[in-house]
Amino acid sequence: MPPRLGHKKSRAGCRQCKARHVKCDENRPCGNCTRHGVPCSLLTWAPGGTQSMSSTPPSSSAQGSIQEDDLRSPTNQTINGGPARPPPTPSLPINFVLNPIPGNADPHSELSTPDSFPFLTRFVNRADYIESANWAQDLELMHHWTAFAAWSVPGNEEIKNLWKIEIPQLAVSHPFLMHQVLAFAAFHLAHIRPADQPKYSLIAAGHQNKSIRAMSKALPGLIPENSDALFITSTLMPLTAFASKTTDDPIDDIVSLFQLIRGNHSILSSAFVRILQGTFGPIVRTALDPPPLPLMVEMLSHVDQLTALLEDPDLEPTYRRICVEAIYNIRQATNHGDDPGDRPIRIVYTWPIKISSDFMLLLKRHDSGALAILAHYCIILHLNQLEGYWFIEGWSSRLVEEIFCQIDPLWKPYIQWCVEYIRGREVIPSA
């Protein structure tokens, strides 16, 4: 494969240039750090063998898809420019995600079967849950669903009536949907009854686990008779996952949620037309020319500043393309929805579906450029919190603060508006 024209690989460059994916002239200090007025690691640090992106162009597809080794994580520094943070570790060992078998499990038991859907497995809660035939408890949850929780699911009155009346009837014949409905109701009870939060969170986790296991069995047999139930379950499951409010790294958590949304969509997309024309079509139907949302317009003006930054000719072309496409996908996603009250939650789903697998890889690596784009997605999450969607409460602040903590200092000015808006402070207009 011929080398990339006009680009000589720098293997001894400074950490700052590697984090920005730009060519380093290897002077001490280098020209880029001198121009930006930041400390250069070459003055105090001898570079090791860590490489930036591959110097040869990708060849796996016409779109320039890249392999994981072609992208390297940036220098993750503290806000004060202190010691580098250790690289992020996955929430679960990879062998557990791909084959979640407890150490003392019977190799012939149901738990010993390799998992074909790891994007679901990530959300199997490992809290102890005592199995019981407490039908009164389930009746309590179903009553709470029809009386209260269903009304908190996004949508207009027509859609809310589907959630309240039609979906419980559908769930009677599909246990994976029934358990997902009960899990959502239990998380809602945990939210509105803080004194009973541990109790209902545990109940919710149990139903979530059962829903995921039953759905994993049903997905390979997608047929018209179960496509509605699988679609509704896949729509409700991310909301329930948001409501679970895990205590792990919020960046890793949101990446896992993106994988859940993308995984379900890739499997159920074949049934989309039939669902659109059926009883539950209003849940997925969108307007062709929805009115603009003022906050989204303001957010897009700020994310466009990132596009200008990415025009830097020193950036790797493949890296630039991936990030610019992700920004374009945000603009695409904001055009989905029927009315202003419905569209914010649709954007939460739409952007993760539209972004490329290469950009997902950058997010997994906690790459600074990808995190800067993700910070603008936090505005979308924050808008949903302002709309009163309880299951998203706290996500925008946790995520944007972690991004600000991990991102390279050179990118921080480009997410300052996101951070300050979510903090609720006045932002000084840029010149």
C-alpha cells in the first residue's frame, strides 16, 4: 500500500501533538506548542513507543474505515494540567461481556450459553435479586405504569395513550416487553419515593435482567408476530438504562448506551416499514420539516466552531473526516421529531444511530476531539432534563464535567459554552 502523500510519520513527537493528531516537528519545544502557548512534553519527557494514527491510508472499505490500532487515545490530563490520568478500563472484563458466565455456574445451565448480543449484556444488573412469585408487587407496578409512569414517556397524547393502553395488552403475550414495562415503572417509583429507592431499584434491576435475557432469545427469531413487541422493548430499554443511573465512568456509560441503541436498531430496522404502518407507527413517525428548537440552533452554532478547528491541514485526513461526519450527524439528528416537546428525546436516539463505527471507536478511546463533540450532545441531554424527563436527570452534568476533566487543554475552549450552560452560569460571548 503506498504511503500517504504529503505526510511524514512522526514517531518521536510530543504528547500534545499526538493528542491533537497533528504532525510534530520534534523541536524542543515543538513549533505547535510554541504557537499555542502550551507546555511541550519534549522538554521534560522522552517519548516512548506509543503511536498516533496509522501513517498509511485505510483499505478496508471505500469509506476509509479504520481499525482500532489506527487510533490512539489522547493525553488525558487533569484540569490543572497535572499528572496524566490512567487510561479508562472497561466496566466489565471483555470475556464476561462476550460470555457472561459466573465462575461457579453449571456449564450446562442457561447462564453458560455464550451471549450473541453483548450490547444487551452490558445492562444486566449484577445486584442480588431474590426471585419471588409476588404477584401483588407486579400488580402494584402495573397499576403505577398505567396511572403514572406511562405518562412520563415522551410523546403527544396519542402516543401516551398507546403506552398506557395498547402496550400493556401487547406485553401480556411477550414476557420481554412485560418485564421492561415493570422495570420502568419500578425505576419511576424509586425516583418519586426516595425513602424506598433501594427497594424499587432492586426490583427494577430484576425485571430489567429478565427482559434482557428474554429479548436475547427472541431477537434471532424476528417475525411479524413479535416485531411490534421487540420494537417497543428496544424503545423503552434505553430510557430504563438511563434511569438506572450507574456509578461508573459516565463516558463509558454513555458509550454503552449508544451501543445498546445501535445494536437494537441494526436488528429491528428490517421491520421498520411494517411498524411505521401499524398501530405503533405514531411512536416512530416524524415530521418532514419540524420547527427549529432555539437551544438546538444555539448549540449548532457552537459545534460549527469545531468544524472550523478540524479544517487544520495538519490533522490526519481520516481523523478529520470521522469527526466532521459526526458533527454533520448532529445537525441531521436535530431535524427529527413532530413537535418541540417530542423532538429532544428523538435526538437522543437518532445521533447514536447515525454516527459511524469509527467515531464510536474514538469515543471508546476517550479521544479529545470526539469528547469535544460529545460535550455538545450533553446539551441535548440537558434539554431533555429541562423538558421534565426524569430518567435523564443528572446525566448532562455528570457527563460534561467528566469530559472537561479528561479532555486535552487545547480543546477546552471549544466546550466551554457547553460546560457553562449546563452549570447554569452566564457565558462570556467569544470575540
